[in-house]
Amino acid sequence: MRETLQPKITPNEDVGNGNGAGHAADDTIVAALPSPRAAFDDVQFAAPKRRRWRVIIPALLALVAAIIASYFLLFQPTNTAQTATVRRGTIVSTVETTGKLEAERSAKLSFKSSGQIEKVIAKQGDTVEPGTVLAELDTSGLERQLKEAQGQLEISKLKLAQAKEGPQPADVAAATANLNGAVAALNQVRAGGSAEDIAAAQAMLNQAQAKLDSVKKGASPQDIAAAQAKLDQAKSNRDLVAATAANATEQARILYEQAASDAKDFLDPLGRLEQARLNYEVAKKSEAAQRGMADAGVTEAQQALDKVKAGPTPEDLRLTQEGVTEAKANLDKVKKGATPQEIAEAQSKVDAAQAALDKIKAGPTDSDLAILQQQIAIAQLSVDSANAQLADAKLAAPIAGTVLSIDLQVGELVGAQQPVATVADTHSLRIKGDIDEIDVGRVQAGQPVTVTLDAYPGVKMPGRIDSLAPGATLKQGSTVYQATISFTPTEGVFPREGMAANVDVTAQRKDNVLLL
């Protein structure tokens, strides 16, 4: 920033030529010089040295003449005078600054949540209105959350409506049946075991005792013969399975070799050779699997025969004995009847069933309705939150303007609060310039300015200072105050955001003054 001031020119006073003073000086100098005649007279009195003075006197005269000539050349004042025409005009004092064109209204846009870009709708240079969607994130997950929240809200509303309607016949019937069942169970516990229950418990005990006796006695010849018959059958089945599987494998092998022979000198467009090879491989695997299953059957039958011949193990005796003990304890319990604790438990179930039935018949309390209403409010918050997240998945323009930049590609991931686009009102371009503290005292809002843009050199445009920042800013060691400057573009000038501008501020102006 620099201040330029058109110099104020004032007419000079006339200057005399000073000839009189100059001549006076000349006279003084001449008077001070020795007279040639006097010098000559001195020579007359020195007769013995006459020849030497004949040489000195001409030299002295030449020296005096040189001194007088030098004085007139160097110290003689000139008589030349300068002249100028006095006129009336305007004196302007200006303060210069530079700046950049900035939109008065602009916005850097970002998504509030991270996600994957699904749509990029706008492009650089598009004109948009407030609310215009520029891009969207993938919202499939958010839409599912919204549907779930809406479903929960509907359920909560239905529960409240049902509660307000009073007890439902189906609910009363179900609660009544539950109570009847609990009462019946209590009565049975109190009455003890019936004759049928005792008989059933006795039968279970007899069965367990018979099994124990059989285990202790060991296998009979009939049991051994039966186990041996199962082993023989398993071996016969293994031989049959092996023969059948081997036959199938051999058939597949023969077909494969025939196909290979047929396709040796010819093309195989239908893939018969490959199919025959696959069939052969399948047959081999099937044969191996069938043989394995048949061998497992033989092994299992052999183990059963060995176990029958070996007789019961200690573990077998222990398990069967435990079965007899449990059956006897159950019979004793049935005969003895329920304990006080069992009767108390049965009674508590009756009390709970009765309380549930009474609550259903009485209908919901104020507290129940309040809880249901609170559940609706919580469900509504979930719906609102899901809707808000869906709205945040859209990048919308907050102002009307032009898309200066949008750095997005479909499929890429973006983070929350990451700037991805810029929208600005290019019709409200202003110049942001800095005024040095030395000049700020002569600058104020409302002063006219002259603006030139680097992109349009030599084109001057009128403008004015809209505002001057009250606070200072330190830039590159200097204290400056930011000024906001508006201007009117001339025809053929198309300002763009970010252009460099030069500003001449008219700090002071004097009209109709004398100029020299």
C-alpha cells in the first residue's frame, strides 16, 4: 500500500537579475588587483635588474588577465528566468491497496456422517437454489433402520390403543385357564399320589429291577446266537456291496476306455470322453464309500458279539443299579405325598395366576398408560433420528449460487465433516483488501474507490468502501485493517471469485483550487 499525492504547485516569486550586485563585486575584485602601471614604475626604480623584469612583467600581466577571465566565467550571475501558467483544478489524495474477489455469501459443504457416495448430481459451474441436492450417500442401511423404528412405533401405538379399550375376552380366557391349571396342580400336590400314579411308579420300578437282574445274569446262549447271526449278516452284506460296487466301477472303466478309443483319431464335440471319465471317477469313489460303510457294519456287529460274550461291565451294573434306585425313590415319593415346600410352590403359582387375572379384568392403570405413552415417545425419537440420518446423507446447498467445486466420485468413501464442495453467490462478489495502520485514519466506510482487475488491465470501475474492520490484523509484521469494497463492473467485464484486484481509495479531494 502506498499513498500518492498530486503535488500542489504554487507560483514562484519573480527573481531579479542581480546585475548591480554583480558589478559591485566585479569592481571590488578589480580594485584589489595591482595596477600594471604601478608594476611598471617599480621596474623603473630597479635599474640593475631591468632585463629580469622584462620577463616577469609580461608573465604577471598574463596571470592577472587569466584571473579576471575566470571570475567572469564562474561567478557572473545568469539573467535566465522560468515561467509557468497558473490554472484551477482538482487535487486528489489516494490510498492504494490490493485484494481478492470474494463472494459475500459462500459455503463449504460436508456430510455430517461418513459413508459411500451413491449419487453425484451436481457438477462444477451449476447454478443451484437453497435445498438443491448435490450428492447422496448410500442409505440402504439407514432405510432399514427407519423401517424398524416405524414398526416399533406402530406396535407401541397399538399397545396403547388396546390398553385403552379395556380387557380383551381372549386375554381373560387365557388368564382364567392358567389359574385353573395352577389350582388343579395345587390340589393334586395336596392330595398326594393317586392309585394310578402309585401303579405307574411301581411298574417303572419293576422294569428297572428286571433290567438289573438281566445284566447281572449275563448273556444267554440265545443272546450270543443272535449277536453271531447279526455279525454273519453284516459280513454277507459287505461281500455283496463290495461285489456290486466293484462291478459298477468296472463297467464305468470299460465305457471310459471305449470312449477314449473312439475319440483317439476324431474330435469329441459332445464331450463323451470327458463324461465317461467323470462317470468312472464317481464309480470309484462310490465303491470306496460303500465298502467303508459295509466294513463299519461288520465292525459294529463284531463289537456287539464280543460285548455279549464278555458279559456286563462294572459301568453297566452301576447304571442299571442307579435306574432301580431312582425308580424306588419315585415310588416312595408318590406314596408319601408332597412336601410342605412343594405345596408352597404350587400355592405361589396359584397366587400369581390369580393376580394376573385380576389385573387383566381391572384394565390398565394410569401408570400403565403413562409407560405405554413413554414407549411411544421413545419409538418416535428413533423414527425422527432415522429420518435425520437419512437427511444428513444428502449434501444440499444452503444458499442460492454457483457450484465452485465438488470433489466427489461415485463409490468412494468420505468422512464426516470432510469438505467436499463449495457453493457461492457469485452475484455478490466483494473485494477484501487490507489498509495499513498508517493510512487507516484517512479511510472510512462510504468513500469512493477506483477498481482495476488484473484480468482486465486498464479497465477502471467505480466502487465504494462498504465497511472497515474495527479490529486490527497482523500480517507479515504489519498491522492492517480489512476493508470490504464493492464495485460496479463495466460492460465486458466478468468478475470471478478469487480474481486479484487493485483499489485506489479517494482519501481526500479538493476541487477548484489554483494549480501551478
